[in-house]
Amino acid sequence: MRFSPTPRGARLARRMVADRLDAWGHPHTSTANETLTLITAELAANAVRHGHVPGRDFEVRLIATGETLRVEVSDTRTERVPVLSSQEAPGDAESGRGLMLVAALADRWGVAPRVTAPGKTVWAETGCPLTGRSPNHGMQR
């Protein structure tokens, strides 16, 4: 799904992921839902803050395969690729902790160039058995 590169767009992306996971059998209060929703919030906020290109939306894709849940957030900036630093942000810094949080919550995460458009995709995966209804091949862009 596509979202406007605004704080409102980031909130909508987070909410859409939470609602889709709930529909797939991961209730809003489940660990899987809370974890993937928080990861989505961080990645979407980064897309808005660091990946914004005027006139271009960011995209979110949610995929469930077997016991893995994956969220992908794509934006059109190619020159600003996130790097996880081994150094923690200073205590008074207003940013710099989001990807550290993603790394702590996700089983795996990374960055890849977008295949069909300019930009990059930041993705994160977490293992979680499906607890209810089966997904219909993911929330598409």
C-alpha cells in the first residue's frame, strides 16, 4: 500500500499493519502484532523523515510465509541508506535510536535496492507461527 510521506501517512501505515495482522489471526494485543507494528512505526517514520522526496509516496508491504512475518517499507531516496551503528545515540539526542530498536525486535533486517523503481526497501522479519486465519499472500503495495 502507498502512503503520503507525512506523519499522518506513517500513522496510517502502522495502523494498517496492525489491522491486517489482527485479520490474519494475530490480535492487536499479541506479541507478534505489537512487535511488527512497532517495527513498522519506526521504518515508516524513517521513510517520512529521511526518505522523503517531494511528490513521492512511500510503500509498505506485509508478508506472511510459514512462520515468518515480514514488513517492507520502500521510499525513493537512494543516497540515504540506513546503517546500524554500534554506538548508541547520545542521551539527549532527538534521533538515532529507531534502527537500534528495529534490530533488537527483528530476527533479521536489512536494506535492498528497489527492483521496480528508484529508491530502497528497508525490511524486517520476525518468526511467529500463525495463530488463526491464514493470510492471502500479503498486504500488497
